[in-house]
Amino acid sequence: MAEKKPKLTHVDAHGRARMVDVGEKDLTQRSATAEGWIRMQPATLAAIRQNTVEKGDVLTVAQIAGVTAGKRAAEWIPLCHPLQIDLIDVSLTLDEDLPGVRVQARVGLTGRTGAEMEALVAVSAALLTVYDMCKALDREMEIRTIRLVEKRGGRSGTWQRRAT
């Protein structure tokens, strides 16, 4: 028996990009969580911890940037639906072992399509903001491993990343 190839939902029968019609889908509770991190020099991490970065409070500005960007994911991703977001929670944690900052974003909504892109955009914007605010101290910072951790709701139900 031939293996069934997955269908690309954002491509029409002629191979052209298209926005998926979600109008017939049921409204359901949906959520998504994404994460990522930025590695930096220990001195840069110390400056963030001590709130001595010249541009200001890195963690607070990055958190606000993540929330703001998550609400505007459809403006970043051309075929992404604009969604009525109920919750965006962006948390930033200092991590001595990286060394660097870990970011996690959780997005919740009631809708016809999921919140994965909103969570991923929120993490991306928060990490880019950390880089922007600290680049004068450390141009070698590296943004790493932005990924979906979990999604809930919709036809496909719950998905969780396997432990690595």
C-alpha cells in the first residue's frame, strides 16, 4: 500500500499559495506554547541581571515586545489568520548555564485556528529585543532553537514536544 503524502494546506490545486478557509470550523478553546533562548557572554547576562544595560530594563521591554508581536502575528506571517487573542503570557528567565536568557510564550484563544504562530512570533520578538538592547555589549549573542512546545485544541487535539 502506498504511503499517503500529507496535504499542504496553504497550497491550492495549482500549487499556488493561499490562505486556508477556516469559516466552517467550529470555535474551540486553543492554546500554544513556544520557547527559545539567546546565548551571550557572562558579562552581558550580568548586566541584564543588574539592570545596567544602557538602553534600560531588558527583560521588561522584551516581555512587552513579545506580547505586542504575538498580537500582530498575521502582519508578520502572510498567510496567518488574524486572531482574537484572549491571553499572551511571555516569560523571560536568566540562565547561568547557557549563559543567556530563555523565553517562553503561551497564547490562548477561542477560535477556528490555532495559536502556534502567535506563540512563535512572541518568542522571536522577545529574543530579538534582547539582542537589540544588548548588542552594544555583545555582538556575538546567538538566538537559538525557537520551537513549539505544545498546542491544544482544534481537530488535531493536543500535541506535545517529546523530551529531548
